[in-house]
Amino acid sequence: MKYGIGASVVRKEDDRFLRGRGQYVGDFRMAGLQEVAFVRSPVAHARLKQVRIPERFRDVVFTADDLVDVKPIVSAPPLKGFKRSAEPILATGKVRFVGEIIAMCVAPSRAEAEDIADAVSLDLEELPAVTDMLAACEPGSALVHEEWGDNVFVEFGENIWKDDLSGAAIKVSKTIRTARHCMFPMEGRGVVAYRDERLRNLTVITSTQFPHCVQTGLSECLGLTHGEIRVISPDVGGGFGYKGLLCREEVALAWLALRRGHPVRWLEDCREHLGANANCREHHYQITGYATADGKLLGIECVAHVDAGAYSSYPVSSSVEAAQIANLLPGPYVFSNYRCRALAVATNKCPIIPYRGVARSGICLAIEAVMDAIARKAGLEPYEVRLRNMVPPEQMPFDNLLSKHFDSGDHPECLRRAVQAIDVQRIRKRQQNPEPDGRRIGVGISFFVEQGAHGTNVLASWGRPIVPGYEQAQVKLTADGEVEIHVGTHSHGQGHETTYAQVAHEILGVDIDKIKVVQGDTMYTPYSTATWGSRSMVHGGGAVARASQLLARRAAQIGAWLLQTDVENVHVADGKVIAGDSSVTLREVARVWYLQPQNLPAGVDTGGLDVTAGYRAARDSGTFTYAAHAALVAVDPATGIVDILDYVVVEDGGTLVNPMIVDGQICGGTAQGIGTGLYEVVPFDAQGQPLASTMLDYMVPGATEVPDIRILHMQTPSPYTEFGIKGLGEGGAVGPPAAIVSAVNDALRDLKVEVLDLPLTPERILAAIETARPRGASA
Amino acid sequence: MKPASFEFVRVTSVAEASRQLKQANGTARLVAGGQSLGPMLNLRLARPALLIDITGIPDLIEAHGGEDAVTVGACVTTAAIEDKRLPGRGLESLASVAMNIAYRAVRNRGTIGGSLCHADPSADWVTTLCALDAQCLIASEQGNRIVPAHQFIRGAYENALAPDEVLTAIKIPRLSARGRFGYYKVCRKAGEFASAMAAVVHDPDRGVYRAVIGATRGKPILIEDARELQQPTGKLNEMSALQILESRGIASSSARRQQLAALSRAFAQATLQ
């Protein structure tokens, strides 16, 4: 049985998760704990004139007037022309979206805290709300931040246009709108804060992806030193980007704990999640593609808008989605003319933050819709057009026209495998006859590259106030020969307790049950920007590898002495220091080091068996996994309902540390992508009021809507990373909308109608079919 | 999302429930399974001063079979119906309706009477019981009365109960041996509320041919004589169905399309072979 790199080891953490023994923020119980409920803005845009607090609640309700020494959250990347937003912890002056927090109410139970919140009344002078990203850019639009003069956070542009394409044989233009939706981790946000008198710090237990960034953010807002703040991120039930920011509630609760002297807690409820606490994915594309008659792509022009919401979140910033659109829209394709403007627009809605795949599900849909349209004009299979525009494998590594460095792989082979697995040929045959149940079937394939594990330079250019650099890991041998790994990254579903152990096992050979991973506490782990952007296995795993290698060298030195040979003659494997036929266990090495130091040589490294090492990939432009998603769908033309009949993912994720966990990542991501494609949208009315407050009004795909996803792997190592690992946590969520849209439109192809706006609701599909109905046959 | 404070009482007789309702003077709500009222309490959309739990009233949790009808206590759960615990024959199709309502966890608690009283236009029991011409048995301290389901539902979330009245049971006529029940709902995902639904009861031996269209914005649409929907061939006349839908206020074309699909499929199921 193999346990190292490449083994599908059962996740160590699953034992506690599956038995209900995980420890989440909501599971912490402590003496004197009180609960918090917030008074939130009922309107999207208004001047806040007064907060009226009944006299009897004076001592348990707090507003901006109380938080005088607390600084607002500012996330202003050093980008030219970026307009700053300052997000007050509790609203002051103006409210800029429904759900913005205005007052904080504390009581022994949440129900009582909500009673108090109910009794607080607001004097609001309503202002016209900016609710549409395109209208927000029109002259004369109301302004979210008056001092800006317009509603644009920042604009990114690319302009590489060498040829005159006015005579191109094929020119196609598409307008695409993707829906604003929620991220819906199983566990919402939650915060417990208290003063730890023994450690003399403020301790904040929060459901976050990155405890150190929260620590830095709290330090900036509260004026405390890092040493005065400890952030613990315990078990976290899914992040997906939703927990990759400093949220106001964390600052507010931290302040409250210091003020009140007893522990306080806030747990996000479903209504807060749906209506108030960050959305994702809302883009608009006006995109044009030029191609030769035989489907060779010549150029892409695009104007894209991102509805970034009212504030720039810390530290992701409102710039990242627009930056990615301008930067990643060319996708996997080879062409020479590219023009793109991408604007991050402020509106009176809650902030948009990067969700799994960040902007790329929209980007993939936009470029793939163009490829499909070119295929129709050229009279070719959509996959054939894609194949004609891909990087040939012999040209890898390849720099695309924006100098994106595709590190390795064989894109055409990946696509060919998907075509074969979904069996396009057989589907084309089946489509020649009507389905017995009256439905129409269609096939769609999307292809994309997934830049992951981005390094410092890439992220600095997209704009972030906190830019990741080197990742560190501390690895030590305990006195009884077990291994303890301390990392700054945070696993909230990724299975790092298992995969990091596999990396250390690969190098040290210690049984993975004897390797413990410690994470999620600023007191015990190296500072890290932690886990997002598919970076942990490359950077964190790289650091674990380096530290394990260093530890192996230290152990080898002691082991060689014990074996009475030179260090050049030994190597570490299978939990032993080995010299030819003789060996000494790491357990014995550890015992001597910790308990019998009199038996050590004089010149032994006094650093011992507890090491910290850092890692940065040989090239930090990011790894490029890639995948083809193929969907076979049935569209019921009478009801507009779409069923997914078959779904294939062919993915090249580089060297896979744990293929079973990778399959889980792909399945989970694909389920979310199906949500983006078919179901998920937070509806808003014209006044900026979100209309979903329970899961009755907000649909996520469930067990019966997610098909059995067939996953096929390719494994081309990255030439630049430890073990050739690539980042692949997000791709699953990127491909589905484009594949499903393509498949649905394939099903409707003989009606000559097309649906591109997300999600593909029955209403949209029926409306499209309606346009194809002959006049007079009204319904 | 925690409810505002309320008093709670669990009663053991209909008379006591009625008395409590009367005393509370409009500030009390009955609760059975709580599958609709619970979320409304949590969202503070409902703020009763008193909740009266009627699931402890023995008569309300029983179903009794008669020759021509089954009388189902208002607090019989959807799960019990799914599990075919209604006595006798002629209403087997109710089990399949039940099986597709929400999720088992909801069905375990949710009751047939509670669903009817809640009068959500998209509720399966509302459409089904109107189609079957079920009778609602209502009691209060003043006495008893019987109201047909289609009159019991007054509109969206509106029922015919007076403030002190309790729906005690629903009497559902059995289909004869040749009778057919057709039912179809349009749902984007399993367990969700439907965006369109139709039920058709075709039972010539009892002289019944009724169709009901549910998931509207108000009262279900009742077509008492479904022959008016029929072509001479026996198939659904889509044009006249669309006209009915339009004249009964189904305004959007996509909603009409979906309702037409539901009706035509329910119609086909109810067509005698």
C-alpha cells in the first residue's frame, strides 16, 4: 500500500467530520458567552440620519458613534486610477446596500438579540439606487461614492491589434450576462471573540480561509499589534472565496469583546448570507470574434463590466475580477489580435468577491460562446474549431499573446479524449431522430486553462493590498519519532491534513497516521496568505516538502553517527536512516536527539529535528491546469427544463498528490458550476432589494440535479514546481456554464435560437423557443 | 432568524383548541407539522402571541376508511400517506403525490391539513384535493360544517376558516375501479415548489371528469367538466386550454406554456385506456 504522492489515501479528517465531531465556530461554548444580532440597512442607498435606540437597550446596542477609534476597512490596491472605498465597520453617513450593518445588539441569546434589533429604528433619507452595472456607467447616474465623480472602481485594458480584420470571413458578436449569485458554503460565516487574559491578547475564532490576513486586517482597523491579536480558524465548512476576506462582523465582534470583557458570538444565518454578505459572478460581456472561413481565430474584441457592488473587500479588492477578464479572456486559444476593456463598476449591492474560479466561469462562457458561433458559421463541429486554435503540444511551454506562460500539457489530446468519452459521433446519430419523450438533446464541450497557484508578480499586477510571497512550513520530529507539520495555509475541505502528510511521507517514509498537520491558528503557524486561488498544494505542499527534506538531512546526520558511517553514505526512507544493510529508525534518532543527547556527536547541528523552510516555485507565473467539460443535456421544449444526461471532465492537473481528493474537488466544483449555469441567482428588484431570503427563493443543485460526473485524468507535471504539482481547486466550477449553455443551444439548434444569459432558467429557454414559433401560434 | 417570543400550548381536544383560538382573539395560530409556519416564525413574518399545537388531539392523527370515501385527520402526515397508510383502495395515487412533496424530512412532519390551511397555491395537496373534490371538515365550539376543498381555498395563503375554527379532517372520495387520476408538476429540482401543476380526475362511473391547475398566483383553477378540454380524438385541445389559462389570469407566456405542459401530461395520464 502506497501512502505518498499519487496515493488515493482516505482523508484523515473524514473520521471526525463524518461522525459529527468536527469543531466549527458554532461548536465553541464558553462561560459568559453572549450573542450578537445586527441591525441591517433595509434599503440599498440612503443617508443615515439617525439610529434610534430605546432607552432600555442603551447599554446593549452599539453604533458607529461607539466605534470612534475603529478604522474603516480600506482595500485599495496600488493600481493607477483605482478609486478607494472606505467600508465603515458600522454604517455612518450613508448606507450603500441592503444588509449593510448599522448597529450591533448583544444579548444572552440570539433570539433576544434579534428582539433588541427589532426595537431599534432608523431614520433614513432614501437616495436613488444604482442597481445595474451598465446604467451605472451612464452619465447622470446616481453615485455610490459621490466623491468619485463616477461609479467605476478601476478599468483594465489590453490592446494588441496588429491586423485589419474588417474583411474577416467570419465575424460574430455576442452579448452575455452572468447572474449575481451566492457562494453557499455548508457552514456560513461566524465569529467568536474574547479577551484572553492569560495570553494577554484578543482571540478571534472565525470561519475564515486565512487567519493571518484577518489578523493583519484587525490590526489595521483596531490599532492593535499583531502580538495582541490571535486568530483561530477551526474546522471550516467550505470557503470558496466567501471566507477569503476580512468581514465587518469580525472587526465589530473583536471590538465588542474588548469593550464588554465577555465572549461574544455571531453566526451568520441564511438570510444574511443570501441578502447581505457578498455575492459573486455578475458580469456583462459584449464580445466579438473574427475568424477565417475555416474557423481559424483571428481576433477578439470585448467590453466587459463587472458589478463589483458597493465596496472593495479586503484584501481581495474589487479589481480582481475585471483584471482577470482583461487578462485571461483569450483562454487557451492562439490568435494575434486582442482588444479588451474591463470595468469594475460600483453599485448599491453587497460586494462581489471572487468565488471558486474567480471570473473564469464567465470568461470561459464568453470565449466559448464565440467559438460555438464561429463553428456554426464555418459549418464545423464546435470541438473542431477549438482544436484548430489550440497550442500544439510540441510548443509547450507556451507564452500566449498576453505572455501567460502555459507550463506544460497537451490541450488537443485533452479535448479529443472528451469528445470520445461523451461520444459526440453517437450523439449526432441520435439527434437525427426525435426523442420518444419529446425532449431535445444537445451536446456541448467547453475547454479552458486554469491559471492557479499564482505567484507574487501575477497577483501584484492584479492588485491586492496583501500580496503572497514565500510559503513556509515547520516540520518537526517529536521525541517519540512522530512528525508534526505546522502550516499557515488553511484546509476547509481540501484535505490538507491528509495531503501534506502524504508529501512528508514521500520524503521521510513515516507512517501517515503518525504525521499530524497543525493549521488555523496564528499562534502556532507561520504567517501566510493561506488558502485561495488553488495555491496551497503547490506553495504549501512545496514548503512541506522543503522542510521535510531539511529535516531528513538533520536526521541523516544523527543517524549516520549512530550507524558509525559518514553522512554521505546514508539516506532517509521508510522512516529510517539507512546505510547499506543497516539502518536506524527515525524514532531512535528522535529519542537520542531529545532524550539521550550525550550520545550525539560534538558537531551536531543544534537546530535539531525541528525545522522551518520556505518555498517559492522556480517560476511564479502560476501553474496552468486545463480541462475539457462535456455535457449531454435534454431540454424539454414544453417546460423549458434542462436535465443533464451525461457529464464528462477530462482534466490535466499535473502530478496528483491524492487522486481521490482531486476527484472530490472536480465533482464539487462541477456541482457549483452547474449551479451557476442552471440555477443560481440572487434576484434584485429595481430598488436594489434582494428578493431571496431562504432557500425557497434561492436554488442550488442538489443530489438529484448533479449527474454522475465521469472524470478522466491526464497528468503532465509542471516543470517548475515541487513534484510537478499544479493548482486545481477551481477548474471544476469554471467549465460547466459554458458546456451546458453550448449543449442547450445545440439542442435548440434547428430552431435557430440561442440562450446565453445565466442562469438558463426555464423562462429564458421558453422565451427563446417562443421567438422561433411562427407568428399567430401564440401561447 | 429566530422567532419573536410566543406562548405555546399543546391541546388534547378540538374544543380546547377552538376555545384557545377564541380567547386569543386573532393573536393565536394553530401549528401542526410547522413546516411552513416554522420558517415564517423564524423570519418573523408570522408573530403570533400563542401557538396552539394540535398534533396531540387523537382524532386528528387518524384516517378512517368508509365505503365511498376516506376521512383523513388533518394532522396525518404526508409521510404516512406516502407509506400507503390510508385504508382501502381507490386512492393509491395519493401515495405518489406524497412521495414527490419536498423531502422526506419535511414529509415526516408536514401534515395534509396544515398544507391545506396554509393554502400555498403551489402546494401539492391544494391542487390534488381540489381535483378530487375533497370535503373539509371544520369544527369549532359553535358546531361543525363541511366545505369543499375548492371553496376552502379562498386565494393565495387564504382559507375559509373563521378565527375560532379548526380544520379537523379531509374527506376524500374514492375513485371507482375504472377511475384514473393524472398528476404532473413542473419542478426545476426535486423537492422544490412547482412552477406549474395540474391534476385530472377521470372517473366516468361516478360521473366525474375534473381538472385543476395549481401553482397559480391565487386560487387553483378548477375545470369542473374537463370534456371542454377534449378534442374529439380524446386528446387535450391545446388551443382551448391556452384560452382558459389566459382568461384565468396566467399572464406570462412561459407560465402558460408550463401549465399547458403540466395539464396535457396529467390529462394523458388520466385518459382511460
